[in-house]
Amino acid sequence: MRAGHSMGGHLVLRAVADKLLRPDALVLSAPMLGFLPGWLPAMLQRAWAGTMYRAGDPRRPAWKWSEKPGETPPNRVELLTHDAPRYADELWWRAARPELAMGPGSWGWVAAALRSMAVLARPGKLEAVECPVLLLAAADDRLVSVPAIRRAAARLPNSELVVFDLEARHELLREHDQVRDKALATIDRFLDRAVVR
């Protein structure tokens, strides 16, 4: 079994679609299969990212992180979870291990992500994934495209899609207990059905 969250979910799905991994089952939590805003066509997103990539240092940030360099934006928790104490754990780790802190993605990262999304969008690519796939998403996700997750689920031949309502945000497994417990129970039931022991 393999699992991945957000861009990690994208990468593990890509590895399975490229036949680099052959797991018994795949669990994807809020996989990054499309950027927001979703109304902007992927072709235009790729063109814009490619222009920005070539226009300067591709390592420069693609979006603003904070008014104060090195400081976490104060409203970041609102993008990720309703559970402030679980988010505080991330802040603790940022302080304890600053070398692990992430900032905004670079234009090189955005361009590479969009190219990889285009590979997964090719006809037959997701349709050839043989293992059972569970996709978890949050209807109120403001970081990844839920319509893109729905489209991927429809193309995967052996998939289950569970979309949480407004009670959840992007970090489903760092949500308050009601959502987190439901997500973990959904994963357990899926694995009980999908993986032969």
C-alpha cells in the first residue's frame, strides 16, 4: 500500500501511473491534481508558468509568503484545518527544526507540477492504473482543485472518492477529531476491502 497527501499524493499517483510502483492499493489525501483557480484552463496555466520560469530565476517564489520574511502568514491555518492545536504542532516543528520549514513554491516547481499534471491528463494514463485507489478530498479545499480530483476519480478504473463537506479543509488528517476519525475509518475500511492479507 502507498499513500500520499497533496503534492505527495500527486507524485505517488504519477509513479503508479508510470508503472514505477505497483502497490496493492493507493490512498490519496487531497491530491494535487489541479491548481486553483480552476476556471483558468490548464494550457494557460502552463503557458503562464513557463513564461515566469523563463523570465528570471526559476527558484524565485511564485507567490507571496508573508509580510515579514521568515514568518508564517497569520491566516495560513485557515487554508489547512479547523483544528488550531493540530496546526500548532506544525509551528512547533518549524521552530524546533527550521531547516524543515517550507515556504512558497518556486516558479520552477509550479512549471514542473503543471507538466506532470499534463502527463496524468493524457488519455489512457489514469485508465491504466490497476490497483484500487481511495481519493479523499475536502469541498472547502482552497489549495487544490476538487473538480480535478473528481475527474481523476472518474477516470481511474478501480477508485473510491470521498469528499468531505465544509467541515474539512486541505489537511484532512490534521482536522478536528470528528473529521480525522471519519477519514481514518474510511481508509481502514478501504484497505480491508482492497488489500488481500
